Amino acid sequence: MSLTPRLPRFLHGGDYNPDQWLDRPDILQKDIELMHKAHVNCVSIGIFSWALLEPEDGAYDFSWLDQVIERLWAGGIHVILATPSGARPAWMAQKYPEVLRVDERFVRHHFGGRHNHCPSSPVYREKVRAINTRLAQRYANHPAVILWHLSNEYSGDCRCPLCTQRWQDWLKSRYGDIDSLNASWWTSFWSMRYTDWKQIEPPSPIGQESNPAMQVDWRRFSTWQCKDFILWEKKAVQDVCPDIPCTANLMERFYKYDYFSLAEAIDVVSWDCYPAWHSGDDVAMAAEFAMNHDMMRSLKQQPFLLMESTPSLVNWKPVNKLKRPGMHLLSSMQALAHGSQSVMYFQWRKGRGGAEMFHGAVVDHDGRDDTRVFRDVEEVGQALEKLTPLYRKPRGKAKVCIVFDWSCWWAVDFAQAGRKDSMNYFDTVNMHYRALWEQGVSVDFQDTRECADLSGYALVVAPMLFMLPEGFAAKLRAYVEAGGHLLTTYFSGVVNETGLAYLGGAPHGLTEVLGLQATELDALYPGDSNALVLKDGRRFAIGALCEIPEVNGAVSLGDYERDFYAGVPCLTGNAYGQGMGYYLAAKVEQPGLNAVYADLVDALALPRALSDTLPEGVVATERGGVIFLQNYAGKACRVKLSQPYTNLLTGYPVSRELDLPVNGIMLLDK
Amino acid sequence: MSLTPRLPRFLHGGDYNPDQWLDRPDILQKDIELMHKAHVNCVSIGIFSWALLEPEDGAYDFSWLDQVIERLWAGGIHVILATPSGARPAWMAQKYPEVLRVDERFVRHHFGGRHNHCPSSPVYREKVRAINTRLAQRYANHPAVILWHLSNEYSGDCRCPLCTQRWQDWLKSRYGDIDSLNASWWTSFWSMRYTDWKQIEPPSPIGQESNPAMQVDWRRFSTWQCKDFILWEKKAVQDVCPDIPCTANLMERFYKYDYFSLAEAIDVVSWDCYPAWHSGDDVAMAAEFAMNHDMMRSLKQQPFLLMESTPSLVNWKPVNKLKRPGMHLLSSMQALAHGSQSVMYFQWRKGRGGAEMFHGAVVDHDGRDDTRVFRDVEEVGQALEKLTPLYRKPRGKAKVCIVFDWSCWWAVDFAQAGRKDSMNYFDTVNMHYRALWEQGVSVDFQDTRECADLSGYALVVAPMLFMLPEGFAAKLRAYVEAGGHLLTTYFSGVVNETGLAYLGGAPHGLTEVLGLQATELDALYPGDSNALVLKDGRRFAIGALCEIPEVNGAVSLGDYERDFYAGVPCLTGNAYGQGMGYYLAAKVEQPGLNAVYADLVDALALPRALSDTLPEGVVATERGGVIFLQNYAGKACRVKLSQPYTNLLTGYPVSRELDLPVNGIMLLDK
Amino acid sequence: MSLTPRLPRFLHGGDYNPDQWLDRPDILQKDIELMHKAHVNCVSIGIFSWALLEPEDGAYDFSWLDQVIERLWAGGIHVILATPSGARPAWMAQKYPEVLRVDERFVRHHFGGRHNHCPSSPVYREKVRAINTRLAQRYANHPAVILWHLSNEYSGDCRCPLCTQRWQDWLKSRYGDIDSLNASWWTSFWSMRYTDWKQIEPPSPIGQESNPAMQVDWRRFSTWQCKDFILWEKKAVQDVCPDIPCTANLMERFYKYDYFSLAEAIDVVSWDCYPAWHSGDDVAMAAEFAMNHDMMRSLKQQPFLLMESTPSLVNWKPVNKLKRPGMHLLSSMQALAHGSQSVMYFQWRKGRGGAEMFHGAVVDHDGRDDTRVFRDVEEVGQALEKLTPLYRKPRGKAKVCIVFDWSCWWAVDFAQAGRKDSMNYFDTVNMHYRALWEQGVSVDFQDTRECADLSGYALVVAPMLFMLPEGFAAKLRAYVEAGGHLLTTYFSGVVNETGLAYLGGAPHGLTEVLGLQATELDALYPGDSNALVLKDGRRFAIGALCEIPEVNGAVSLGDYERDFYAGVPCLTGNAYGQGMGYYLAAKVEQPGLNAVYADLVDALALPRALSDTLPEGVVATERGGVIFLQNYAGKACRVKLSQPYTNLLTGYPVSRELDLPVNGIMLLDK
């Protein structure tokens, strides 16, 4: 199945704002010409066009959009059409102030910015439905339109009275009766017991903010609010035309909504990808964004779209550095390697004003097409056309699954324990991911929902699975029992899904699988140090956190080197059923993780994209039989290949002593 | 006199929250068993139980508390009973929003957190009195109850209209007429003159915050408000039963209330003690907490209770490191050495939820009693039983008195002068304290109230006594005149008790005692440096502040080394009457202070706990003839003793070449 | 023309607050005696006296001020008389809350602080006019009064409904119709289009803050508001007596108002000057304040007054270090060298209370006149008397003009591009200024207003002229065409005066003058580096920003050393008409700028104050034929002079091998 049946091929294009240039038809005409030159086949339009589409309350004007779409279509360019809810017109804020958000200090905001509507507001919902419906009626049957782009980068939440009411209703439906909520939230602590749902206001720095269970639920509610709003938007367009799929552009490292849950509301996952290349360690950067790509693919376990990326630089980072030669192709191909079906940009053309007037674009203020940036974009466009056969070969299911769970992320974040600056769940998971990625091992992600399916994985990694629902613990047990390999770490299986600590010893439900029980969690100061000493004598530095396990059957694979728990096992293995349970008790730094996973990859004979030894910073990733050989080392590297390959982009055979330039990429076909 | 006549022995126990486990009678039963094992003899209960004791407005339910107390008493465990005002129930905030505080931006907070009632609110006061009265009526005569624990960690202030009215009334009663306030606050500056008491709002970042005199008075008022509220709470319980003493648990380094004043409202001082052990320099940490202990003892010049400490770690610091083996006994004994009559914990058992679910506890989530932490607690319990004879031997009056004054602290804090990051009054006093503590010299603290009594002290140290009331200056003069030794420093005697600068030259009232007058105060940048050069050539680094004295009779004991005031006296002595006035003009760093005080201790032959030379990091403190030999050096140390001692905990003789382990403690009995 | 016709000589004195001492006539009497001793000839009074002048609404009391002025005049001391609007009385805030400001979160502030009136409030304006009129009627004809000191350090802005209305009116008059505003603000971006002026609220962190064009206009409006208020104040006093000039004391590095525009409203520019001497690099500090002085002179292209400076230290910096011996004279003479007609202090005498009770003063709390500070002041007073002939010799017009434009400053600040921490416009201009100042080259400043006149300048420097109005670009073209030399840099000519990006290639309007066009702007991370390599091989480090120019005719004078643009020209020259256009594409660090400007000074034979080679840190500045030789090196320096001079302060000849002490100053007369 294609993500975009009306244009079943790699998409190449980007956000396009013709509405900023309606008084310059020459520029609009020129754009289509330049798009051809850049091998662009589709653009996203209408993302912030509400004020122009509905210049007055109830008075719509689609004439300009009609023309834009016609002209694009005439030029052979397809369209991803946005609903405009990402920013409301000024007249709406003026006439219906309730559409504006109320912040965490219970202050209603004024008109401005974007992404700041109240998701509960009946007026806002009605206005959204009205315009979405009209857009669908007018354009859904237009052959140019291939995808709905719902709103833009959904984010944030609201604490207005309407949202507060919905929060209380949501809690009611979650907990049934208030005593159950009191028990789950442990409100006997600090006399927080509620006797009326109306007492439960959203968390706030000037109200309640110190109950971790409430905080996690607030994020769940916030996810539910957003999901409900997305479904509302989607229903409006699909009521008219159910055939065109809907996407929402997600964001990297996005904390505030559970994307596994949100993704259920959309047909296609797309996302906006902005690595800070050349900011120090491009290998680490590539590892982080490889994980982001894999996460996006895993949300629906299907290919995804790269909806936004920059052809050159962004303008909103503290340091906005240019992509060095080669990096644009390299990073675009990285997305494909991990499952993307597109390379799209923000933005096609720089506007003359506004907050993003200096954000990188295919076409700069000078309108030229002979620039370095334009040529880079052209090169990617040409490559995508050559790679058309790959379009039908998605990334296959991996043999390794990493558990990443948004509720766990929030719970770790609100847990007061350990060392505040070192708990970071996302980075911790990324360290485990990186150890596998560097070895060319493909990884899927799963969360702890009931639908999570661990079957078929040779290895399941669950770093810091602090919040472990009873059911998922059972699933993990069954998985190992049946022959699976599980690796988990310190600070796992500590609380249940409402955030209450398990009483029977941690990691809850896994102590037999692992053959140990966790006791004290020590936090080290920056000046402190300890190490994991493997049984063969290799020694690896430990970061900030050291848990002291009490072993009941597990075999030590490596011990603590120092302090009063010197000699206590730090890395263990335990045979359970047909499988094995591994436990890493400390926050071992990257080199140690790399060693631990290298041993595991060998032991389990996990498939690697390329079995040859690669220079540091050169990484191989496989998709559909094609090996994407990527050089993030910041220098030219020589790779020795043990078998012959064809260069997929040129068709020529590849030298067995291959020189990859700085930021080089080579697609090896067997 | 015992602090707790119904249980006249060292208390061992901690905060206990059976109200969190009412659905688990098995756990409540188990707790008593474990308390026995841990040699616990009392627990603090009811601290945050309001929502359970009064689940609806006016509807009380004491049945669960009846049972808890009965069960404890049946198990031989005494009770410290709390009044529940530290956190109000949600229904109260909902029904009477006026009980919630208004913050410094004049915003009323919503329900949440704790310690955030309005101390003026008649509704809140009435509700507090009602429940306190009922608690007293029901439990004061119960033999298990040994002490009232009023509320919990009183803190903060409120700027609601009611508090604003009380602030204006307080000012009226302090200044009589508004012209007197205008003169004292120097309101001719920046046209701040008030003509109506109603114009004087509490200080605020969105109102008046730049008048230092107002700021100091606001803190005095805030202290008065809290004291008045404590007296209100205390009256409620003591109207019913005047025999049971009242305490309030104070906090370390607490800036916002004048504890000397607050302590007048309670019968027993207790406090919550949370050093960050093993965070770098344990000697410095021990010196700071030794000062805290001595301060608590000095508040009422009587023994105190350690009301909270952790058996292992806390969960609210940026880095929550485990206490290393030995440290729990060592730090518990340190409290005793400085005058504590108890070792109590927060908390007995970890809750399953809430902000403190990971705060260290005697009993962890796994409910085990065979843990390192439990054994450490047991060891302390046993030691306290063995030390029972020491209970009747409080720390005696010291020969050295350090002046520490809360008004001065505030005044220094609001004074804009010198180097902002280096004025810190508390740390400055602690540096002087540490020089004496390291030598085993006992110290009392006094503030500048009229009741302060300097008689009997061989040395009075008054570091940075910026705010010096006329009467206390006279007291210091008389003290030296009569043969006392006074050491004071730069930035002393600058303003009177309302904050007006003295006009006649600083340090006001002491220029003859010291034989000099202060002139300019220089502040050094981090890259700058200077030194104090003593007359024998020893050279000690100076920190951020250098005052340039003009000597009129004083003898230089050491001069500035550099800059345009090189050669100007930096440390002076002056004979005055029968005594001596010493002056230290610069912020000399710790090694210099150690040298200065070592000379003084010799010169004045001040008594030391142990005259033997101790290894660095090993400190001796004396209480009731017993020498507490404490090793904070972070390594094992050998101590050579010049006379024989008995180990008080074992009864065995102590080797004259004594090896103290890391974090070792030895109680030497002559 | 003299700035103060009634006292046509160098002014020496300072802010004086006799209203703080009305109950101490002895002190007031003593003050006059001390002023004589210090060679003080005038004082500023009444700056914050409103509460005393109008103690109740409409009830005035001038009796105390009558006496103060009489007594001063009798003592021969002249008076700079302030209007009291800098801080309103408490009764006014209580009775008319509308006079208080509303902040950027739309919260109205409470009484307190200073400089916080609403500039729109009709009540406030009426009260100001009433008291200003009465002051003028009573004192303008008094021979002691030489100047009006309007309010104090005008600053800030207000977002109350009245100010919002004026903001909308101002926009209406600027843009005419709302479509024009929409076009200029590029509101098609993010759906920000306005359809009603009432929708346009002031920028706010809880409203609109992300439109750079709006932000720049808000600052322009804010300047206009303040200017309008100044004109209102001025009219009140000059309606009564048009003869006495008006000043307002401006501030260093003041960002929020366009001082070129504001200065049009006043007769005399004066300013408050507070360098942080001895904080690390006194040469850099002197360079910054030299620029401040030159800027103040350039605002009206006429001499200015130093209205405030400290005789010793301030009290509001993080580190308040004493002026080292010599620095007071040196920094006072620096002001004169750059065009000041006065040396005035904040403050004459320290108050006993208030936020500035420890701010340096001529007379300290001890009231002494034998202090180091008093003697330093005396020395300056004597020097000013000796320098009387210089009073009639202002700084002449310079041969070099630097363009500094407030709108450009704001536009750069709100532009999201490059490297956030390195764009800083003020510091960038100061780096260029410093390179010229170190060589003794005099500099004027101009902004881009229509009245700016570039004729007569041999060199015009326009660093980072990001916002370049079309008309000013034409003026620069004509200037070069006619033989002028222009140097501009990266990030110039990017947007027009409303903030819209130019479409034809940057620097707009100057690509032919410069013989190149800018392409990409690269930002370096702190760890990155590059260098400018001049054609003779000299190599100079580049800071954070590298623009890549595309040369069309310009000659490279130096290239980039590294990265993918190695060898690309970084410094270029281009013959255009009779003149030359130079371009510096990167943020070259100070040593590189020094080298570039040294070459230019030679090439253009620009006049230098002293052609001799000076030791590093010794700087020569010329005024009226007198050379101010200033030693900021932090050590004694020997200067070799190639011709004979007279020491203007002593009349003696100067040695040809002159030893300048630390912080030494020598006035050389030919």
C-alpha cells in the first residue's frame, strides 16, 4: 500500500506559501519553473491560510487557492493540502476570545503566535469543521490533492474552564469513582484527598504541581485532547471524501503527547526533522535522528513521510550553521534508509517578513536557481527519481525491539529520585539504540500498550522501564519464557501504570526473569566515578547512576569496580524458561554500552547491514536489500568491502576499497 | 528538665503516615514489629491528616487515629502528635478560597502543595482552632502522647488584603505615626513618602521592592505573623492541656523568619537536618551542620530535638547520593554532640505515591528489614539506648559566643554594596564558626535582642554585623570594657535597627573599642587577588571584599599585601578597658581565618574538646564530659591520644593509637 | 553657543538631595562649605522631590526649595532644576491608579520604584504640567537656575488601554490603511492578517511577539511616546520661560529608545556614565565609553554634558570596585576630550537610606572632606578651572563617520538568523570604532534619517547595516560616487525600513558600489574557527559569522582560510565612481579589525591625534588642538614624543620621554 495512492512514488517538495505572493504573479509563475528544475513533484499548501480563506467571520474566499492549485496542477505539481487550524485569524480572537488558550498560570493569552487554540472550545471546533468541510468539498476531488496535512505541528495544552471540565470528565471516566482516583493518586499524602471532581484543577505552578500521578495523567489527558481534536478535524474532511489519507506533521523528541496514541488518529505519520549538523559530534547527531526516524516508522509500523527538513540551515537555533557540502544528500538518504517515502522541505521560498524569513529555503530572497542550496536540492530530486524501485521496498521488521513508552518518559520525568540531570529517559534509550545502530542492527520500537507485539524479536531492550504496567511485565515474562532475550536496566519496574510504587520488590514482575532484585539507587556527583569491569577485564566508565542489585540466581557478567559496592554485579544474565534476562544496574557510558551490545549481537547472531568492519563514524543501514553506507566521521574514510556491490545511484560497480568523502553516502546494491 | 517529660530519654523514631495504609492493616501491624526491631520508641503522626480527620466541613472522623494510637501504645511506641495545619483539605480551598495565599505578584494561588495557607484568614484560624481543640481534647491525656508537633515546617508569607491590613497595622504599632515611618524608611529618596498607611502595600516585584528598610520590616512582620499563628495553634492545644509541650520543626539555613524570635513561641526547638554528605567536602558540610545544631541549641539556650533526618538519602536534591557506610551513625552522633535529645527520621516507610515516594525511609517499598539502611537505623537505636546516661548531660554553656542576627542577615541581603555574590552573611558567619569548630572549641550563638547576655564569654565574635542596634553596640562596649574580647569585621556597625546609616563613622559605637574607623569598601573581581600578611610573614588569601581601615590607636597584626592599600592594616587589635577589640577588615579565606583563630584560641587559652593534634578532617566535640571524635576526612585516620579513654559505646578502653575508619565515630569517656 | 548661557564654563557638581536633610540645617550649611572646597559650581536638585513639593493633591509647598536655592545661590552655587516626573507620590498612585504602568503581560503595576508612569495618562500629564508650570513660574527667573533637567533617565513603556489606543493611532498615521500595514508586516505569514486596527495589541509574551516588523515598530512607537512626553514636559516650562535650555539625562548603551530621534526634543544632550573600571580590560572599557561619549556628541552634533558619573564606585553592579588612584581624573578628562562641557556626579552626599545609600558620593556618611574620594573630586574641580579656555573649543567635525542606527539595532535584535549570541549590533559597531580610536582617529556618528549628512567625511563605516532604507542606500551610493570611501560588512542591506527583505540581492543598493553580492551566511559554533588571510600573509581570527560573497568586480584584499569557502574573498575593495567600496564579509576579531583599519588610515591619510607610536593601552584623543594622552594600560608606560608640548594643566614643558603613571592623563598643548 502506498501512503499517497494518488502519487505512488517518493515525494520531493516542501512547504509552499503562494498566499504570501499573490501580488506577484511573476514569482508564482517562476516557482513552477524552478520546481521542475529542482525535480519537485509536490508541495504543501494552505498551512497558515485561514485569514485569507476566511477573511471575515463566515465569508470565505477560495478564489486565490483555486488558481494556485490549478496552476500547480497544470505544471504537474501535486498538492498536500493543509487544514488551517494551526493559527486562527485575528478577527476570530477578537470576536471569540474563548478560542485562545489559558496558560499554566490560568491566564488567557492574547492574539498572536500560532498553535495556541483551545482544543475544547465549541466555537473553535465549529469554525474548524466549517472550513475543513469547505476545503474538502472544493478540493478533495481535485487530482492534484494527494494528502491532507492536518493543522501544523500540534502542541501544547489549555487550562480554561472548558478544558478543566473536560479534564474532570476524563478523570471520571478513567477512574469511575473519586475514591479510586484518590487511591491511585495516593492523595493521602500531604492531605490532597479530593471529595468532589470539581476540586481537581489542572496542574499549575500556582496550584498543584507536586503529585507525579496527576502530572502523568495530565499529559495523558492532553494527548487525548489533541487526539480528539485531530479526529474532529479528520472527520470533517473524510466525511466529504474518505479516500484521501490524513497526516499530521509530528516533531522530534516531542515530549508532551504520546505519539503512539496520537498516531492512531492519523493515516500516515509524517514528521519535521532538524538535526544540528556540524555542531560537534555528527555521529551522535546521526544516531539521535536515526532513532527519531525509526520511532516514526514504528508509531504505525509502516513507512512514514519526511514532511519538513531544511535544504541549508534553520534560523531558530542559537547557532544556525550551514549544511556542509554532501550533508544534504546524506541526511536525505538517511531518512530513506530508515523508512521515509519522501524528502520534503521547509520551505520552498523565503518570505519577505515574519519570524521565519531567514529560515533556509530552496529559493532565497534573491530568487536564484544557481546557488549551492538549489543545486543540492536538485541533486536529491534526481536521486529520488533514480531510486523509484526502492519505493516499493519498505524497511522490514527488525530482529531487535526497543521499548520506548511515553507514559514512562513522563513518569521518569516527574519522579524525584536519583540525579535530576541524568535520568533523561529519551537520551538513555538513545544510548542503547546507538550501540545497535553503530553495528548496523535494525531496530523497531514498541510501547507498553496492550497491542504491543513482541513476537519475532530476538532481543527486546527496555532501558529504564520505570513505569511498567502489570500486563506488559507479564508479556515480557512470556516473551523470555518462550525463548526471547530481554535486557533491562536500573530504575525499571518501579511503579504501575498509575504511578503507584510496587510493593513486592523491583523490577516488578521480572525478578525471576532476571534472577535478582534491585535495592538502593545511588547517584554520583559530577566529580565521582565508578566503572563496570567485565569478566575479561575490560573496564568501562559509569555515569551518574548506580543501582545495587541483590542477585538471586543471576550470573554476573561484570561487577562494580569501586565504592562500598565494589564487586557487586553490575551486569548480569539469567536463564529463564527458554530465554535469558539481562540486567544492567548502572548508567554505563556509551563505550561500555557499545561493548555490551557488541557481545550480545555476536551471541545472538543478530543480522547486521554489513558485516565488514567499518571506520569509526561510518554506519551502514539496510532497507529493501540496499545498504546505505553513510559517513558521519567528519573526514574522508576508506571502507574495505568483502564482497562486490553496485552503486545504486550510478549503476557502476563499487570499488572493494571504497573511499567515502566527508559527508559521503553510497547506496550499495548486492 | 526534660524536653518530653512523658518520655524522658533519647527519642528514636520518625514521621509515620499510617493514614496512607488504612486499607492494609497487615502493614500497620508489621510496622510495630519492625519499630521494635529498629529500637524505635516514638513516631510523629498526623502531620498531613486534615483531609482524613475532617473529611467534610465540620464532620470529624477520629476513629482511625484512635486505633493507630491505641495500636502503637499497645506496642510501646510513643507518639508526637501533629496539628494538621500544614496542608488544608481540598474542600476547604474550594469552599473558602480566602484560606489560600496571595503571592508576591498579588495573585491568589489555587489548591495544591502544602504550607500555603494565609496566616491572617479568620476562616483558616477558626478551622485550625476547631481541629486542634478536638485533637487535644481527644488525645492530650493519652499516655502515648509526649509532644505537640505544631503544623510542619512553617514558611512563606501572604499578600492578600487581610495580610496587607495586618502589615499596615503592624507598621502603625511599630512606628506610631507615619512621619516616623517616613524618616526611618528614608522615603524622601525617590519620592516614596507615604501620607496614608493604606498606601503601604507589601513589597512586590510589581510594586515597591527597592527600599531595603521596608524589606527588612516585611521580614520582621512576616516573622511576627508566623509567630502569632504558632501562638494561636499552641493556645488551642494548651487551653485543653497545658502540660504537653509544643514544638515546631524548624529548618536549616532558614532565611525568611527570625528563628530567635519564633522560638519564643514554642516550648521545644526541633529541626529537620539534611546535609548533602559526600558531595565534595564533608568537612565543610559537617562544619555547616555543626553550626546549624549549635544555632538550634542557642535559640532557647536549651537542648533540642532532631525531628527529621534521612536514614539513607533524600529525593529532592539535584543529586541524591546514598549515605556511605558509617555516615548514618556519625551524623546522628554529631547531633547528640551538639545538644540533640533525639534522632528522628523522615520517614519511617516510603509511600506508594506523592512527591516524596522516593525519599529515603527506614522501610522501603519492598518492606524488608534486612537492608543496609534498616541495619544502620538499628545500630543508631541501639547506640541511643546505650547512651541513656548522656541524656541528662546537656551541652554546657560555651566560652565563645558568635553573634548571628536575622535582621542583620536580611539587611545585608538587601544592602546594595560590595560584591553581590560574596556578601552572604550565613556563610561568612559559618567560616568564622568553622575555624573554632575545627579546633574543638564550643560555641554559642546570640542575636542582638535586648535579652542577649554576653556575660561569661571569653570571646565574642561578630562577623559582618552590618545592622547594629545602638543598644547592642553599647553592650559590646561594656563587654570589652569589662575584660571581654571582641572580634568583628568589615561592613559592621553601618546601619541602625531600622536600616538608616549611622553618620558618625563605622563601625558605629565601636570605633574606640577597635581603635580605628572604616573608610572605603573595595570589591574584587574573580580574577583579582590580595592577601593578609601576618606579622610573622604568614600570608593568607583574601576573597572578594577589602575594607580600608583608618587606624586610630589599634595595633596592626597583619597588613594588606597588594594594590593601592598595600601595607594598610587588615587585622588589628586594640586594648580597650580591661579587654581587647580585634578587627578583620577583609574577607579572608578559610585558611587565614583558621590561623587567626588558632592564635586567638592560644592567646585566650580557650577550652578545646581535645588538646591533641588531630588529622585534618577529624574533629572533636564535647558534651557532658564525653568527647565525640568524628572522622569527616573521607579516609581512615590515625589519632594519637595523649591520655587514656574508654569507648562509651563498648565500655572497652581505647587504644592510644586509635584508627578511625572512614566516617568513623568514637565516643571517648574519660 | 554655550549649552548653559547663564554659566558659560565647565560645570562641576552633581545630584544633590537637600530634601533628604531638611531636619539637618547644619548639614545643608556644611554642604555649601564643602562644595567650595571641592570647586563645585553647580548642583542638580529636585529630581525626586514631587512628594515634598506637592504633599497632597493640588497642595504645593515650595518653601523648602525656595530656601535651598537661596542658600545655594548665596553660596555661589548654580542650580540645574529638575522636573519631578521621574517618580510620582504615593497619594497619586492611590488616587489615580491609571498613572501606573501596565507591563508586557498586561498587568498594571502597583506603587513603587521610579520611572514607571504611563506616558499616555491624561491625569499624569495634567499633574506634570501643573507642577512643571509652577516650578517654572517660581524659579525660571532666578539667576541660579541654568538648565532644566527634565525628569530622570526616561525609560520603559506601557501597555495600558490608553497606550494601546495611541499605538493603534500611531500605526494608522504611519501606514494609512490596514492593507499597507499587512503588507509591511508580512502578515500573510502565520495567518496574522489584521482586519481592524483594534486587533493590533502591543507585543507581548502572552500575545504577539514573533513578528519582527511589529517589534521594531513598537520600539519606534515607544520612542515617539517618550519624545511626545518630553515635549509635553518641555512645553510646560518653556511656555513660562523659553530662555532656559532643557536637557534630559540619557544612558549608556540604551536600547529601548532611538536617541537620535529623542534628542530632537531637547536642547542639550546630557548623559549618565558608569564604566566598570578595573574589571578586566580597561582599554576595552575606555573604548566603549569613548564611543558612548562620541555618540552623545553626535546626537545633536554639538557638545554635551556629563550629567552623572561616580566619584568612587557604584552600588548596583554585581561587583562594585573602587576607582583606583588616578582613574577619577583620567575618566573625567576622557569625557572632556570627547566633547563634554561638564563633570557631574551622582551623588553629592550619600543618603541614610534607600536603594542608593551606598552609591559612591563626594561626601560619605561620615561627612568627611579629608578622604581619598573628596581629594580626587577636588583635583578634578581644580583641573576644570585651569581648563576654562578649552570650554570654547569644542571637538571639531571628524573625517570619519560611523553609521549607528537604532532601528537597525532593533531589527538585528529581532532578526532570527546567524548566531544569536554574536549578532550584537552595539558591540559590533564598537569593535570597528575601537580600531579607529586606538589610532587616535576622531569619529562622528550618524544614523539613517533623511537629515543625515555624509559630506565632508573621508571614510564612512557602516557595520552590519542590516536595515537599510532605500534613501540611505542612495545616499551611500552618491557618497562613494563622489569620491567617498565606504566600508560595510556582512548582514548589511538585507531589509528595508519596515523590515521586509529586499528581493534583488544584498547588500541592497550597494552591490555595484561593492562589486559583489552576498550569498549564504554561515554561523560558527564556539569550537569552530576560520581566519582572514590578508594578501601579505597576515592571518586574523574570525569570530562567529562568515558570509560567503559572490564577487562581481571587487578585488580581494584577503580570503577565507578554511572550510568549504576557503579561498573565497573575505575582505574586498571596489572602485566605484570617484570612490571605493570596501566589504568585510566576516565577523573578524579585534586584532584583524585593527589591522584592516590601520591600513585604511594610512591609505586615506586620516588625521590622528598623535602620529607617534604609542604603547599598547595608551590612547591619544584631540579636542580643540589639545591632545589628551590617556593611559589605560593598567601599568606605567613610557611615551616617546617626536615634538615638544606643554602640559596644559601645569604650563610646564613635557619631557620627550614621557612617563605616564598607571591611570595617568596628560593634556598636551602644542
